[in-house]
Amino acid sequence: MEFFDKLGDKVITTGKQVTEKAKDIADIAGLKRQIAVSEDVIRKNYIELGKLYYEKHGQEPEAGYDAYCWTIADAKENIEDLQEEIRKVKGI
């Protein structure tokens, strides 16, 4: 019977360890989801901050921001050109 008692104790101990590990994994996954949400908030706010800066200073950007503003301006111009091409193709 001693063998079965030790086996039972081992099974119980192992079960508790597995349960604790599963809880740890679930906790870590929840924390990583919270981190991802916070990173998404940061990313969206960076985008909005950049938009506000461009709208306010895009024509006369400060040094260090000028390359970004010119790239945005070029991309906007390219979009306008492409939209014009679409209108031509559609016959508008």
C-alpha cells in the first residue's frame, strides 16, 4: 500500500504543479494582451500627433521633421495623380 500512497501523493503534487503552471501561462497571456492594447493606444496616439503636427506645420516644418513632411506631401500628390488617372479611365 505504501507504493500506492506515494503514487497518489505524487499524482496530487504533479496535478497541483500543472494547475499552477496553467494559471501562470493564462496570467502571462492576459498581461501580454494588456501590453498589446497599451502599445496600440500609443501607436494610435503617435499617428494622431503626427497628423496634427503635419496639419499645423506641414508647409513649414521644423528641422528634423522636414523629410517626413515632404514625404507625406509627395505621397498626397501621388494619390491625387492616381485618382485623376482613375477618373480618366472611368471617363469622368
